Amino acid sequence: MTKKLQSSDRRTFRTRNKLKKVNINHNPNRDVRPRLSIHRTNKAVYAQIIDDIKGVTLVAASSLDKEIGLDNGGNIAAAEKVGKLVAERAKKAGVKKVQFDRGQFLYHGRVKAIAEGARAGGLEF
């Protein structure tokens, strides 16, 4: 494995494991929330809500969805629309509260836009 890949994996696992500890070592006094996982590439952004206890994806959305109808899926405006779309689909699935999993990406730019779009769409995190 290259040094760059090792660093990227380390950042991803560090972020994700902090979130999973809450759900897996679940405390009856704490509400168990699915996580809103984000991934971005140069051409698109992806968001999905995952239930770690059952190990299933509840809701997913990306800038490649025909429903959004974007020419360029790799910009901040597209990311905000993806956030709103994933929040809308989550409401239909009965999910109101999530944990935000930014993965290896900094909370900045398109990742921040997805989070703000999801909050504007009605998700709480």
C-alpha cells in the first residue's frame, strides 16, 4: 500500500470509528442514530444514510441522480442539492436524526454544503 492510501485509510477509520462506538456500544439512555456518510470525487458527490446495527443502507442520493438534473455534479451548488435530496428521502423513510460522517474529507466546501443542505431539508445532527 502506498503512503498516501495508508494516510487516507487512517483518517477514514479514525472518523468513522468515533461514530460507530456510539451505536455499537449502545447505551439505552442514548438514542441510536444512523450515520449520514459522505463521499466526494472530482465529478460527483454521494451521500447515504446507513444503519450500522443492521448493516444496511436506508437512503442514498448522489449528484448523478436524474431527479436532480445537473450538468456539473462536482460543485458546491450540486452538493447542497444532494443534501436536500437525501434529507427529503430520509423523511419518507422515517429518519429524522443522523450522525454526520465526513469520512476522510475535511468539513469544508462540498462536504459542508451537503451538511447544510441536509439541515435545510430537515435532518438533525
